[in-house]
Amino acid sequence: MKKFLNDPEDFVDEMLDGIYRAHPQLTYVAEDRRCMVTAKPRTGKVGLATGGGSGHLPLFLGYVGEGMLDGAAVGGVFQSPSAEQMYEVTKHIDQGAGVVYIYGNYTGDIINFDMAAELADLDGIKVTQVVGNDDIASSIVGEEHKRRGVAGIFFVFKAAGAAAAEGLSLDEVTRIADKARLRTRTIGVALSSCVVPEIGHATFSIGPDEMEIGMGIHGEPGISRKKLAPADSVIDEMMERVFAEQSFSDRDEVAVLVNGLGGTPKEELYILFRRVSQLLGVRGVQAKHVWIGEFATAMEMAGASISILHLDEELDRLIGAPANTPFFSHYKA
Amino acid sequence: MKKFLNDPEDFVDEMLDGIYRAHPQLTYVAEDRRCMVTAKPRTGKVGLATGGGSGHLPLFLGYVGEGMLDGAAVGGVFQSPSAEQMYEVTKHIDQGAGVVYIYGNYTGDIINFDMAAELADLDGIKVTQVVGNDDIASSIVGEEHKRRGVAGIFFVFKAAGAAAAEGLSLDEVTRIADKARLRTRTIGVALSSCVVPEIGHATFSIGPDEMEIGMGIHGEPGISRKKLAPADSVIDEMMERVFAEQSFSDRDEVAVLVNGLGGTPKEELYILFRRVSQLLGVRGVQAKHVWIGEFATAMEMAGASISILHLDEELDRLIGAPANTPFFSHYKA
Amino acid sequence: MDVISARDLPGLFHAWQTVFSEQREFLIALDGKVGDSDLGITMNKAFAAASEAVSKEEEGATIAKILRTAGVIMAKTAPSTMGTLTATGFIRASKALERASVLGTKEVAKFWRAFAVGVADRGKAQVGDKTLLDVLDPIAASLEIAAASGEDLVNALSAATLVAAHALENTKSMVAQHGKAAAFQDKTRGLQDAGATVGFLILQTMRDFVASKTPM
Amino acid sequence: MDVISARDLPGLFHAWQTVFSEQREFLIALDGKVGDSDLGITMNKAFAAASEAVSKEEEGATIAKILRTAGVIMAKTAPSTMGTLTATGFIRASKALERASVLGTKEVAKFWRAFAVGVADRGKAQVGDKTLLDVLDPIAASLEIAAASGEDLVNALSAATLVAAHALENTKSMVAQHGKAAAFQDKTRGLQDAGATVGFLILQTMRDFVASKTPM
Ligand SMILES: Nc1ncnc2c1ncn2[C@@H]1O[C@H](COP(=O)(O)OP(=O)(O)O)[C@@H](O)[C@H]1O
Ligand SMILES: Nc1ncnc2c1ncn2[C@@H]1O[C@H](COP(=O)(O)OP(=O)(O)O)[C@@H](O)[C@H]1O
Ligand SMILES: [Mg+2]
Ligand SMILES: [Mg+2]
Ligand SMILES: [Mg+2]
Ligand SMILES: [Mg+2]
């Protein structure tokens, strides 16, 4: 295990200590570092909370900040935070306008967010939930509710965050988050495993010349494992699956996220984007907003995912709106 | 070799194609993608150019943008761009106020930038040069001119970029760049090698439980290779060398850059920063500006570097100034 | 031991703690096959925390109070799927045994039924979906029958353990519908469900605990 | 072959191209020991591009013109340390041979002296710093002596090649002061300098080219 670590048990809490030391715009409640909230709450605004396992930085907590989220409950590596932690975050970020939970479709998280929502309900806090399920490799069409949430949740954060910043109501913000969710598709490919500090060895093994298309960000199996192909053909295969689910007309606009899983250099992500851009071009589809980098990782896993959000006018406005968090800044063009 | 690649020979040019497709605020001159310039030049401003080998994204070209640089000559992986490419960039970004070259202390780059400066001189373009040499592991005190330039050059870009954006003169911008250079120290540690696409195998080998303190971003040897120690003691050893060269008084302020070399997850960088912050705290030194992430990489190398810039009032202002490039955005606090 | 009293519970939790510490690597490996390898870690943490919390309960704490304490600390300490479901199970059992002063066969049947219903409510899985529920439901049914026929505690638990072992074996032929394992689809066939294994171990340990204190 | 004429140059460049294509892996390995492994790649590219460019020169191009073409394309194609220094060498040689119509011993001496001076100007290294210069300087000196004593071309080049081999061997005892190798300090002792090896190969190939066309 080649990691900068002290005691593996302290991994998450030391990471959080580092984050609070580096970013004074973040703070925590309930005397629990894992209950992260923005230090600059805005009265009357709909609150946006997320949560999930650690090991995916900048997911989840990295998007707490202006124009994005208000709080995040932070779990152990690849583990859900507790219902109580989510509830503490909820209580704190509710500014009277209600709270939207946006998180990924994993049983552990769902169970805990459900429990937290019940607790919040007892306090009279209105909570809605939008559960990201963008990973098209994780289940077939018609069984979308079984799909995992991966990097595409970034678009849901971005759209909902901008909507809340505009002062929209709980129902409106929820509607927009849900629309962004429904119009987003992601597919990933992994080249190597990751190591969970407390476990200390590779989560799965993969041959030195193999890739796995559709692998999940915790090492969940994908659609097909095969020999690593040239970058362009990898993208061709991945995008074919995306295009099979999103029907584009000429001049449609999309937002594109080329996300590195952790161990893949940015140079390669741009080589992948080049091909995505070519394929969109062939269909007359314009990549209106493009982000390339690490947005949802699996520790040091080598690999990448492509997320495509099919824009409409409303989403275009919200996705393009400014945002400023410790891990993500966007100037309005 | 576990890479998303087509023909390894096309690595740099396909990467650049991806970059231009993603970021319309960048363009190129001389019909050569490797001569990158900002698409939004500002009349009368001192031009800032950089250049160097590819494989270090976001270094070098990633800092071309508002409040930072105006152009970058892009070399092959770990190779200098040509004098001619630098000269083309220079001609284009000169707005009558002269051009500052800011690049790292590597023979190949120096030789080529010198040639480019001679060519520019024939055209009557005033050129000054500031050569980053922040890597304290690469030579002893007294032989600083032999030190390599690594991640700390980010601070030189940032300070000089802000100074040029303020409209300062060539001499002033050069003075500031040089001051930032002289007040910056970096030390790195590597845990694994990287792979140059055209070579196809690891640049160097390192045992599964070893680290090398002071290794360069092309795999140049460091000060000591030993068993990987707990994160805190790695930082203690590294920072001891930094503190030996920078004398701080209580209440001094610094900017800190915790830079991932490519393969190290952000989580671990924050664990490292935590310790840096503790050590600064003990000395009463305040980390006024903090950046943690990937700023100067060596492809997929696992490892990190710490850069410390000893601020004064002027540098504090310039380092904190806003910037917006495709790879780096900073909102003014 | 005819019944488990409130005063016996710390011992039982200690037995659970021991078992889940011993089974840590086994459960990591089992969850690793079609999951994310954390089950051994979280179950170990959950029962270690519960055992410690329970051992600190005041003299005279009721059975309900002790089970609740265990459930609440588990939910905090191990909020993974199984951690939260197990916590829910203990909390629901606590509610079902609000007025119980001892756990005889009838109360133990109530314990497991409440546990099973709690897991079903929270996880929304169906019997046959290859989860924990696939042992919880037969365990509860077996104990309910034993209670109705007046079986003593150790015999009732022994019979339920046999049923649970059988039910666990049955999970091998199922295909996972929930959690991380669901992604593995057909590859889950032939493997026993990790969560169901935990359910089995909780029961077996309870039986062994009672048996060890019962003169043959 | 008493002299190299402009018309012979494409053949010479072709010979260089062949040698640096054959020596690609060797030079990668050599540079890899105390450098960044790119030398084989860049030298191969540099001479392949030069050879191609030179082969397309117009009939009647002067020696100076051809050398200049080679240098300019090398600087573009292979802007690494050695690529740029080699390019500088050819461009300076071109300038020194502005009026030369053939390359006899005297002109070849001028070629190598200009090459050496160009490399020294550009790289700012001293003799003894374990660089290319440590073969260039002895080569130039040896050829100057041969020119002064009226030696014929093949003999002059043969003698210079022996001198260069010796000079290359001498670089083993030096400690690198420049480039990426400088970081390796004492570890560079015992290894022959990679750039000096290139210098030696350029000369040896020139000698072999002339020798192969000279009746014994
Ligand atoms: N919806 C559900 N209802 C009941 N049990 C479930 C459900 N989903 C998963 N499980 C059980 O949880 C076990 C996995 O637990 P755990 O490793 O904690 O999950 P995770 O790592 O995904 O949080 C499975 O073997 C299964 O028995
Ligand atoms: N300043 C210098 N002057 C002359 N030759 C140099 C200088 N620095 C390095 N060299 C030569 O360059 C060789 C390495 O070339 P190359 O691999 O192209 O360098 P890099 O990869 O660092 O650009 C060395 O072996 C040495 O002979
Ligand atoms: Mg888990
Ligand atoms: Mg090189
Ligand atoms: Mg699990
Ligand atoms: Mg080299």
C-alpha cells in the first residue's frame, strides 16, 4: 500500500482536519467534523445537503460553497455517514425554506438519509430527496432505479445549487435537481484498482493490459472486461451506450464532464475529451459547458468517466452560473 | 503501460486538440498548436510567457488566462519546446510593453529560451527571464543556481501574473517575479514512477514500500530513498529542510502549495497539509493562502511536493488577486 | 439458563463482539467477492461499540433500554448498509420488548420478528432477494413455532440455528437484488449472502451463549 | 574520397540517420541511467528529419545551405538539450563554411571547431564538465593539427575518431555538472556521458562514410 497515511483509522478525520485548516469557508456542527456546513449560510435559501462515503474527493463535501451545496455528511471510506450526522447537517442548514438531499443511489446511503429525513420531519423541517443514478453501466434501461450514482451528480449539484442561489422554492429546486438527474448519463472505465486504507490491499485485481468498462467507483463490476484498446475506440464504445439512451437532435446542447478516477493524468483525460467532442460534432451536438479533471474519484484508481447532461434553456442558465467552493470554482463566462 | 492513448507519438498533439476544443479562451499562433496564447490579449500589458515539457498538467500551459500568463510554448513529454515556438509565442503576446519568460531551470529549456530571446531582441522586443529553481532537494545552499524548477513556479506565475494585470512595467513585473522566485522553496517526495508514452515503461523503479525524498518531476534522483514512513514523519523530515532555509519570525505569513504529482489522491494531500499546518502553527507562522491539489504533475507519479512562499505585503496582495484560467480559478476572498 | 435476563445481556454482547472480531477477515473476504469488502470492518466496529456501551449501562437498566443503547451506538458507529440494518433491528427489538423483564422463548421470538420487520421496513427488500432478510424471516418463524409449542429457550434457539443454517445455504441459489452485490448479478449465484451470514452468526452466538450457561 | 562535396552530403546525412536509428535503444538506456531516457528518441528524430530535409535540397545547394537546413530542422524537431546543441553545431558549421565548395581536412576541422564553439556558447559548459564538449574540443583540436600537417581526409578523420574514443572514455571519470545528469552527482562517475557518445557517433559515422568511399 503506497499511501501517505498515519493510522489508517484516522484517515478520514485527519483529512477533514486538513480541509478545515485549509478552507475557513467550511465549518462543522454537533462537534463532529463529519457534519460539514458552509460557514456563510444565506437566510431564506433552500438548503442543499449531500453525503456519502469518503475516498471520492472532491465528491461529496468538495461542493459545499457558494452557488453549490450548504452541507455534507461525511462517511468513512466508501461508507455512508450516519443518519444522525445527516440529521445534524439538516437542522443546521435549514433556513426555513426546507432542505434537498442529493446523494448517490447506494443502499447504505438511502437507508441513512431516509432515517435522517424522518428525524427532520419530526422537527417540522421539509426535506425532499433526489437520488443520483446516472451510471448507465450499472443496470439496463427500464431498471434505472437500480443504477448507481457516480460523477454525473456534479451536474445535479450544480443545477440545484444555482437554482437555490437564485432564491427558488423547495419544490422548484427539487424539480430542477430531478430534471438534471434525469437528463444525465455517465459511463466509466477503470484501468486499475484502489486501496481502502483500513483494508490495505487492492479492492479488486485487473490484468496489466486489461480495462473494465462500466466499473463502479467502489470497484463494482462493469459490463465488460477486455484488453485495453486505443483511447479513441474506448470512447467510441462508451459513447455508443450513451447515445443509445439520449436522443439528440442537430444543434442540441450538452454539458460534458470528463472525470478522472484518481490515477489517470489530465493529459489523458483531454485525449479522451477530444474523441467525445468529435463524436458529438458528428451529431451536430454542441458541448456548451465542458469540465475536465477530477470531480468524483475512487482514491487512486486509474480510469475515467464521461457524463453527458442534455441541456435545455433552464439547465443551460443554471449550469453556467457562477460557483465558488474550495474544490470547484466557476466564473460566469 | 496503463494509459488512454492512441499512437504514443500523437500524445501531445491530441492532448492539445482536446484542450483547444474544451477551452475556447485559448488559441494558438504560427499554425502550430504548440504555440499557445490567450484568445483575449490585453493591449499595453506586459506579456508573460512560459514553456516546458508536456506531462506536467496543469503546468505549464494550464496557467494561461486572466490574471496569470499570456502564452506557453508546449514541448513533447518532458522535453523543451523549440526556440522557434517560444519566439512565435513571444511575438504574438508582446503588446509593446515587453515579455517576461518564466520557466524551470532545465538545460534544454534554458538553451531554447535563450535562443528565442535573441530572436525577439532582433525584432526589438524586450525580453526578461526568470528561471524557477525552487527545488531545494536538487542542490545545496550556495549552489541554488543548479536547483531544478518544480511546483513553486506556480507562485511566480501567480505573483507576476497579478502584477502584469495591474499594469506594472516590464521591470516591475520582472522584479516581482524574481522576488517570488527567491522567496519560494519546494521539496517533494515520490512513491512511484511515471511512464513516458513514447518510452512505454516506468522511468525508474522504486520498491513497493519505498519513498524517495527530493525526487524530481522527471524522476531525477532525490536526497534519500528509504522505507515509506507515516505521513506526519515524512512531512516532518521534508519541512525541516524547508525551515532550515527560510527563517520565519512569529506572525510571518506564507502561501502554501501542497501539490500532488499525479497518482496520489487528494485525501492524502490534505493529510499532508494538516501536518504542514501544525508545524507552521508551532512557529507562529500563518498560512495566509493555501492551495491543495495538482498544480505540477509528473504524469501518474504517486507523490507530493510542498512549496512555501514567504510573503511580504506586496506578494500577499498579488498572490490573493483573482485569476481565471482553464485549469486554475481563484476568486478574491 | 431458561431465560436471558437484563443482567446477562452484557455477556451476550461481549460474545457477539468476540465472534465479529474473530470473523472480521472472513467477512471482509466474503463481502469482497461481490461487494466492497467493508462488512468485516463495520460489523466488528458495530459490536465492539455496542458491547462497550452496554457494559456501561446503569445497574437495573431494562432489556429494552440495553437493546436501544446497542442499536443507537451501532447506527452511529457503523452506518453501512448492514450496520444500519442491524442497528434498526436492535432498536425495533427494543420497542417490541418494552415491557419484557426477561427473554424466554416467547420474547426471543418477538425479538427476531421485530428485528426482521425492522430490516424489511428500512431496506425495502423482499424475501428471496438474497439479503439478511432471507435468514431473519425463517429464524423468526421458527422461533414463533417453538414459542407456540412451549419449547424451552436453548432448544428453540438450537432449532432456529439449524433453520438459519439451511436458510443461509439457500441464499446461494439466489441472485442479489440489492446493495453493491446487485451489480454482480448472476455472479452472485453460488455464493452465500454476506449479510445473511451476519444474521446467522448473530443467532448462532445467541444460541451458544445460552447453551453454554445451560446445564446439559 | 579526398573531399566531401555538397552532392555527397545527403548520403552522409543518410548514414547519420541510419546510425541514430540503430543506436536508439542504446542511447535511451544510456540517458536513462542518469537522465530522462529521451536521448535516443530525440537524436533519432533529429537526424531522420535532417536527412529527409537535406534529401529535398535543390540541385546545386551549397554546403553551407545544406548544413543550415539540417540545423534548422533539427532545432524544430528535437528541441531537447542535445537536439538544440546539435542543431546549433550544424548552424555554426554552416556559417563557418559559408564559402566552402568542398570539405577537405581543413574544412572539416573548421566544421568541428565551429560546432564545438557553438555548443560551448549555447550550453555554457566548460571542458571537463562531462558533456558533449569533452569530445568536441579534442576532435576539433586533432583535426586542426591534421590540417596543419596536410593529412588527407580519411586519415585525419580516423585519427580524430581515435582521439574521440579516448575522450569519450575519459568522460567516465568526470562528474556531471549540467543537465539532468548533474542531479546524480557522484553516481555519474564511471558512466560515459550520453551527449559525448552522440558526439563520438557523429564523427565516427563521418569517418566511416568517407572511408567507405575511399579506395584502400
Ligand atoms: N435493501 C436491503 N435490505 C436488506 N438487506 C440488504 C439490503 N441491501 C443489502 N443488504 C444486505 O447487506 C449486505 C451487505 O452489507 P454491507 O457490506 O454493509 O453493504 P454496503 O457495503 O453496500 O454498505 C448484503 O449482503 C445484504 O445481505
Ligand atoms: N550545458 C550543457 N552544455 C553542453 N552539453 C550539455 C549541457 N547540458 C547537458 N549537456 C549534454 O546533454 C546530454 C543530455 O542530453 P539530453 O538527453 O538531450 O538532455 P535533456 O533530456 O536534459 O534535455 C548530456 O549527456 C550532456 O552531454
Ligand atoms: Mg460499504
Ligand atoms: Mg529530456
Ligand atoms: Mg459492503
Ligand atoms: Mg535526456
